[in-house]
Amino acid sequence: MKRIYEFARKPALRNYTIADLQNLKATGQKLSMANPHTAAEIRACKEAGIDLFVCGMDQIDDVRAIAPTHFCRVGSKWAQFGSNEELMADAFEAMRRGADMYYTLRSLDAVEKMTREGIPVQSHIGLIPTFSHYCGGLRGWGRNADEALKIYETLKRMEDVGVIAVEAECIAEEVLEAVNKKTSIVTFSLGSGMAGDVIMSFLADVCGEASEEDRPPKHAHAFGNVGRLHKQVHKERVAALGQFRNEVTAGNFPYAQTNISMHEGEKEKFLESLDKWSPMHQ
């Protein structure tokens, strides 16, 4: 556990620092990363020993309350902000609230402004679902030599502006393996094989929460079947609500044992007082 100061100058402890992630590149040690959304999911990730967290601004306070020592990346959506100034303000706010790294898809110019201010930035290479219109839909990247070289060139441009890490999504495993040896950037593999420094997966995929209709991507592997439990909970919920409605409609609910009654003898006194009652001002 490392002693640090957060951006808000608060002393804290972390299981991993930026320097740790950079140093681990040479060791081949793999770290795990998942994206808890709720307090219950944060606790589950913590208890399971997940190394690194990724969350949104809405979850960072819960992460810091439940897992105060875990490295956590906070991200923004590409179209969330209309200007670089708004983006910069959001990045500073995330860091002040305890984020360890800030994720953005914005331009290298925007990224460079943040890195100059000391903000650890993670960007994205390979498949970017937000931009899937421009590449013919969701697909794998780097499956031919020309596209593979473009991935490397993009990575080096990111390196030049100070990017700390990248999410490498759906890239051919051989490509990520080759380029990862030629960059100081920490690579987070999402559907790009074992070559990444960090192996990232979505919590819902890991836990098997997707339904068959959702058609999870090829790289999603379910280590559990929480989806079955969700379906059972939904079934039980519908049954309970239906029974409640039926009992209300039939005039049977609320049941006598669920009601509150007056003390013995008080009802008669109350009814007598009620019959005699008149407004005080008359």
C-alpha cells in the first residue's frame, strides 16, 4: 500500500499508483479491472480482489467511501461537454474527488492541455464504439498490416502529448503484443487478448448478467450466471405485486394483523367525542 496525496491535498493510501502501473509493464504481471456502478457492485469488486476500478463521476464518492485505497479511473463521455474548458473543469473535479486517472476520447490537443496540468489521462485505441459509424460498425481492429500500423502511429502520437494509459479495445492480439513492447503507455486490454498490461472487462459480462437477447460481444466471458438470479428476482417480484393487487381488488388487504387498533375502550370514547364535536369558534 502506497502513501499519496490526492489532488485535493488529502493524504491517502492506494493499492497502485501511476508509477506502479508503468513499472509493471516490464514484469509481465497482469492486473484486473472492472466497472462497478452501484454500492453493492463496488463491495463485490473489493471483496473479490479486483485490482483497479473504472467508474463515472456519479460513482466516485461511493468508491472512495467503500474502497478508499483502490486505484480508480473516472471517465467522461465523448459528447458530454461542448468545450475543452468544460472538459478540463470536469477532469479537475474528478481528481479533486479522488480519481487517480481521467479517461477521455477527446482530441490530442485537449488531452495535451490536461497532461500539462498534471492530470493523468487515459485515451482509447482500436474500436471506439462512439465512432463505429465511421468504420462500418462494431468490428475488430488491426486485422491487416496497414490498419495495425495506424494503431501504432496513433499510440505514438498519444505518447508524445503525455497520455499515461490507453484502453485498447478489440485489437488483434498480435498487434497489441507488438506495439505494447514499443511504448511507455500502459495498455488496458478490452477484448484485445493477453498482451495488455491490465485486463479489463465489464462487470455485467464477467457476472453473466446479459440476457441471450443482448448478444454479448465475442470477448465477453461470463464467469457467473447472475442473469439467472435477476430473472428469478423479476419473476418473484411480479408474482408478489400481482398477489397484492388481487387481494386489494378482492377487499381482503390490508389484513387484520397488519392494522393498528385503538386501546381497549378508547374507540367508544372517541366516537362519543366525535358526535359531540363542534368548531371552537362557533
